[in-house]
Amino acid sequence: MPRALLFPLLLSLSPALAYAEDATPLGSRRELFVDRLLIDQMNGATLELHHPEEAGVALPFDQMWEGRFSAYITVIHNDEAKKYQMYYRGNAGFKDGTSGEVTCYAESADGKTWTKPKLGLHEINGSKDNNVMLANLPPYTHNFAPFIDKRPGVPKEQRYKALAGLGGKSGGLCAFVSADGLHWQKMQEAAVITKGAFDSQNVSFWSEAEQCYVAYFRVFTAGVIDEKNWKPKGVRWVSRATSKDFIQWTDAVQMTSNQPLADHIYVSQTNPYFNAPHLYISTAARYIPGKAVLDDAQKKELAADTKAYPALIKDCSEAVLMTSRAGTTAYNRSFMEGLVRPGQDFRNWTSRSNYPACGVVQTGPAEMSLYVERHYGQSTALLQRLTLRVDGFASLHAGYAGGEMTTRPLTFTGKALHLNLSTGASGSVAVEIQDAAGKPLPSFTLEDCQALSCDSIDRVIGWKAGSDVSALAGKPLRLRWVLRDADVFSFRFE
């Protein structure tokens, strides 16, 4: 072909080639509408945060070894044993990092009703009839945070792992292992992560998506200037490190954010989401020091608790949603408002109340649960269960007037497009499949689509020719979503 004709041809092909190169490979993974990774344009549609509903008391901290400062809770769904496990700090008023702190254990068959088994492991007040799992092990009982290690080939004696510890004399976070989740030992005496503040719940897990261990832990944005006299600078925030063996860790990398680092994130509670493990969900605690909101009558009612904990009425806090993706060092904060608000109970408008547990778990075919500390620092301290629909942290939303969203180019594998959606009786969701340049594909146009009006965790969408999209697998495409009085929580090709 003459060069004069070849050059215009290349120019005409270059946009399509660029789209193909930029296409996000979804494979068959599930995507939630918690960030804007796949979103190109929105018109009349928005991303909307959904607030969980209260579902009763999961656990009262009413034993003498638990007390008003029970905190730093981890909830695990042990699918092999078909039970839920909970770990938390018991502290009735002892100084942080001292022998008065213990690590307690609870379990449940359904994630809703919890029991405190009599473990018989440690004597408390003359009796071993208690649920204390670790005792006389300061400072590790301050913030012991376990997980089940699902790494292929992990030795059975290391099936459970945990990080725990403080800075200063303890040197940082130490690594622990266990065969049963109740009897623990250190992997080595020396701390495995040493650069951080650590006076918090520091979480770790085996990442299926990254094929390594990942840890998220407390730092201050401007560092700790004087650790001995505890003079941190900046706001409480999060750093991350990775490891292949849980002993040797990479240097800590401070997480970035698409929002200014202006508020205190006290605990990040970052974990892979059970329904989409490439997506890390953080039901984090936002701490607001110095914001006192109680009136005189409320302060009077809390007088006894305030005497035991003077800071009780000086601050407030709430849970927020942050997300991250496997292999990245950035938090997405599409939703700056509170995920779990203090609510109408004034006892939750107090210092360090409303901190979430680490772990969002499925507790029904269409339900997942998260757990939040309430009444922190008070004689009525408890853990509350809250629920959302599966995948229901946030949604692509449009009201009665309607709206639409078009994705960036993507590729997929699979035969059908599955949606988790909810519409009103007058509402609907339709999907048009376009080529990478935005041109509707024959048989997959908006007019061909059989719009859905329903509320379903898993519904396949189709077109006049059917729901089979396997002929399009592997090709760079865009999805145009058209909604009316509807929410789409997630989608997946499979």
C-alpha cells in the first residue's frame, strides 16, 4: 500500500487500538459500585452510600474481665468449621499495654447469636470458667488481631496467624501462629514490623489476589516525633506492607487518598471483601477529637462513667467507608459522609464509640453483617450487629427522573451478565453493550434490552436474542447503564 494511503488508515485505527490497550480486564470477577474505576460518564445517575440497619446486640461486654474498654474486635467466618469466631480485647480500666488487658473469644453458629465459651485456659479471679484466650501477655493482649490463613499449602500448625504489639519497648508488631485459633505462640521473639505507631488495631491477611500477606497498621501522617514521650504529629492514618512468609516484610508505605488527609482514621479494618477478594473494604473509624456535643442533662446522666473516663464527653466518632484494590497503595474515599452514624442514643455521641470490628461476613443468602462498638468507656459497653444486603455498601443510583452511566472500556469472560439490583415498581434497569468507541452493538442495543424491574441479589439480564454474551468475551467493550428509580449494587460476567 502506498505510504500516502497507509498514514490516514493508521490514524483512523489508532482510537480503537488505544481503547483496546486501555480496556480493564474484568474476567469473571464481581465489581461493586464503591469507586469510579470503571466509570467514564454519568448523566442523572450517582454513586450512593447505603447505611446498615441495626440488628440487635451481638455481645454485651458485661464480664469483669471485659469491661468498659473492650475493643479492637475481629470477626471471622470459618467456613470450613461452619462457625463464626470473634476475638476482642478485655480491659476493665487498666493502663494500655499492661497485664490487666486480656484477649477474649466468642463464637456463633450464624453470626447473629454469640456465646462466650468457658475455655478453661486462664484463671481470672480464682476461676478458669471464662472466655479469656490470652492473658499475662502484655502488650500483645492490647490489640491482638487474628485471621485464618488461606494460603495454599500453609502448615496446619500455622493455619491461624495474628499481629499484635505496640511501639516503644515492645519494638512493634510481633507475628503469632496457631493451629486452632485458641493456643498461640510467637513465630519469633523479635517484632516483624517496627516502623509505625501501632497503638490501634493493626490488621493483616493472606491476599488471594496479590499472592502475599498484607498488613495495614497505624501511623501518623507527619510521624512520631518523640516516641518515648509520645508526641505524634499530623493525623492518625494508615501504612501498608507485604510479606511472602509473614516474617520478612517490605518497608512500610503510607497509603494515599483521593481526599485530603485531614481527618483521623483510628482503625482502618481493611480486609478483602468475601464476595470480591480483589476489592479491599475498610469499615474505618473516623475519630473527631475535641468535638463535644452532649448537653448538660446528658452529661449529668453520664457522670459516673465520665468520672471513670474523663475523656468520655470530649470527643465523638463514627464509621466511614474506604476502599482499596489489591496491589495498590491508595484508598478511595468516594463517600466522605458517615457509614454508621452515632444515631439517636446519646451514649454513642461519646469518645471512641461506634468503632467497627474488623470483618464483614455473610450471615444469610442476601444478608451480610458488620459489628460496631457502642457505649465505649461506659458500664453499658456492648457490640452491636448491623446488616446490609450482600454487596450493598453502595450503588449506582438513579431516581424517578432516570439517569445513565457509561463505563470505560473493559473485557470479560463468561456467558451472561449477572446483576445485584433493586428497583421500584415503576423503576427499571437496562444495559446496552457498545464497542470500545461507544457504538451500540447489533442485538445488544438499548432497544433490544429486556429491562429488569425487580429486587434480586442475582439476576441475569438479557436482550431480544437472549442472555448469551459469550461471543463478546475478550473484546474491548463499554456498558451503558440506563436506570430509573433503581440501584445496581454489583455486576459480574459468568
